Amino acid sequence: MPKRGNGGVGRFSGWRAVLGACAVAALGAVAPAASAAELSIVFTSTMADIEPVEGEGGLANLATLLRTKRAEGNTLFLHGGASLTAGVLSTFDRGAHMIDLLNELQPDMMAVTKRDLGFGKDELTLRSYEARFPFVSATTIDRNTGKVMEGLEPSVLLETPVGKIGVVSAISPELTVQYIVPDIEVRPPASIAAEARALRAQGADYVVAILDNAPEAVEALRGEPAIDALLQLSATGKDVLEANTGKVFGVHVNVKGSAFVLRLDGDGKAPPALAGADIVPLAGLPPDAAMEKRVGVYLARLSELLDINIGTTATPLDTRRAAIRTSENAFASLIADAMRGHFNTDVAFINGGNIRGNRQYEAGTMLTRRDIQRELPFRDTIIAVTLPGKALREALEVSAAGVDNQKGSFLHPSNMAVVYDLKQPAGSRVVSVTVGGKPLDPNATYSVALPTYLAQGGDGYGMLKSPGASSPSSSSGSGGKLLWEIMAQHLTDRGTVSPRLDGRITER
């Protein structure tokens, strides 16, 4: 891979001029010894949605950080992934626009996360061919070949003036539960320790490991001598960056705009020394004009497609992560009701992970097609299937088990009322269930509208699997309608909606 930057002249003056009043959390800084060269490693992830969000930085702010660091000296840009799905434009092009924009930012690599496989294995391979940088994952294995999936590399070794920098990454094991990727096997994340040792054997002087939301592997990898910096992606919490005894541990929250900057000193002969580690809030940086223009071209295309008024909400709505993954939610209930109404079924289920807007809407807000596609970015079809009451109760137990960790598997029902006791052990948390006001009969069958993703067993819902779900047009009952289309039509038909909490999900 080509080296970035042009030496270390004036690295501090340019850096501070760009940050201005922006807060920077400097951790583990030590006085650098005299050395022949310095290297900045910039790390960030996500930013799948290119639309600006108040208080958060975006690609144009990141471009300013990269331009400044490269002007100051030698720089590597490591991208943590989680950027190819869940954005509004990705609904149309399956992440191709993000590759175009990242090619402009010139990452030295991109880690592959479970979210990047949201459109399936073949689409990710196509994106890898479009990228001018390697996709990296040592644990995403194609069952057909027994090797790392086509388009991915298990690791990279990057030449820099301070020495060879090795990078390895591991995908979350939740991939095979939360996404439909039957040809993919995920090796345990801790197994990348062996890949890190292999990088050392190839001459790596410093090794960075990127972990996709797999906290269970953190302790084992933090103690691995071959790994110098362990950077974990997390969906919740706050950014953390620790630098102790020359080792770095970071948690990068992938719903906020920030970057980590590691600074290394070295002469290319001995292993480089850590000179400091910073958390940089991207929102505090001025946007780069060229990248802002590039993003603006895509935003203009979106405006032509999506700035269409479709209905008004007379009540406030909250689609923030915790609101849709832990309890009854008015917006999610509205979606479930629209699905059931479209197919005229007994019940409907929508999983919270399908809702991605992470926003609040005031009462009286005019909702647009843009809003609906931002909230429902996956191209998931909705089908009607027939399932036994026993399976529905089992599904509700799975739903309750994910509350503590805010998993996207949390179910929102329509025409159903469920009472949970979350103090009970997993598998025993459903107290009661009614359908249409009558107790759920485990031996009866019910018609159910649900995303094809759930009907294929996604998110751990094997009990909801239905024959033909992988091919909606052949499934029993109606099928094949995109979720956002159903929701948009529901709003258009009514003009004004007033979703409220009505007690369909309660806790004892």
C-alpha cells in the first residue's frame, strides 16, 4: 500500500489550527524520544448515513482531519467498517456510493463487520472489487472453500517509515444469527491472536487488531503479546481510549462521529514507541469543501427521490436505539399495525433492528419518504405465513432475552398483548399472551405478517421459519412487498396518524 504524508514538518501547528476550540481527550501521552520519523494512525468507523446529523461529524469533517494529518507527516487511515448498510442511499445502491466516497478518503484498509454483510455475501464481494483498498477479516470463512470469503484479506502489512504496521480484524459471531448468510462460518474472534502472531513472524513491528462488537473476546486479546492496539466497535456506551505501558485499548461507539488518533515514533529499525492517543470529535472540525461537494451530489439525488410528503404524525415519535429495543414503542407499533392491515393477518411482528433512524419527531411533524426510508433502510420484504401459537410464544421469549443488551431482535407486535417478567431467567420471562383479546392457544395456528428476514430464522428466530420464505413469491399467503412501501402507503392512505402506547407490551 502507498505511504501517506510527506514528513513531519509543522505537525503540531497545523493540528491545533484545525481543532480550534474542539475538545480532544489526550490519553497516555509520553515525551517522545528523538527519532527519525513519526506516524499518525487515524481510526474511525460507521457513518453509513451520509445525511448530516446535528452534533455529529461526517465524512467531510473526517476528510479535514485526514488532510491535516497527512500534511503534518506520515499517516495511516484504518477504517473500522460498519458503513455499507443502514444508510438511506444504501437502500438503492447497496453501499456503492460509500465505496466511491471512501476511495476519495484513501483508507489503507477497511475492517468488515456484520453490518457490512447486510446485503449478503455477493454484494460485499462486489463492493470489495470497487474499492481501492483491502477489506480485512480473518474470521469470515466461506464454508464452500474453507478460506476467508472472496474479496477479503485475513490481514494486511503496511510499510511505514517507523516500521511495518500489521492490521487484523474479526467479525462479530452474531453475524450468522442476525443475518441470513448460510455460506459463511464465523471463527471465534479470539482466534485472530494467531493471525497477529503470524504478522509478527512476517516482520510486523506494530500490530493493530479491530474487533467487531465482540466484548467476550476482549480480555483474551488484551493479554495477547503480539497485539499492540486493540480497537473494539460497540453499538452502545461511550468512546473509550486507554494507553498504558505502551499498549492501546479503545472502544469506538459506532453511532457517533469521532476518530481515534494514535501517534507512534520510530526509526524503522526498532519497534515504534507510542507517543500518545487522542479521541477527536469530528463535529468540532470544519468540513472539507471538496468532500462536502462530493457528498452533496449524492444528497441532491436523494432529494429528488425522497423529498415527498406522505403523512403527518399527530403524536411525538422516538426511534432512538434504546426506545425501540427495550419496550413498547409507538412508531414500531405503527409499523406492525400497517403490516397486519396490509395482509389482514391475525398478528404481525417487526423486530426493532429493522428501525434505524435514531431520531425524535415532534407532534405535528410532516413525514416524508426520506424519513421512512431512513427509518427502514433495509430492502426487506414482508410476507404472511401461518405459524402455531407455541412458536409465537417461543419467539417472544427470544425477544425478551435481548432486552438487557438492546438487541435488534426485540419484537413489536400488532393485535397482541404480552406481559413480561424480566426478572425471571431467560426462557421463562413471558407471563401471558393474548391475541385479539383472547389467550394465545399454543395448539392453534395464526396468520402472521413478518419480515422475510425473520421468516428465514434471522435474529435467532428459528421457530418462525416458514417454507418458501427465501422466495417470498412462493410463500403461502401474500408476500413480496417491501416494508418501507407498506409503511409509506399506510401513511398516505390515512394522511394523519396518532400512534400511542396502548399496553401491547408491559412488564410485571
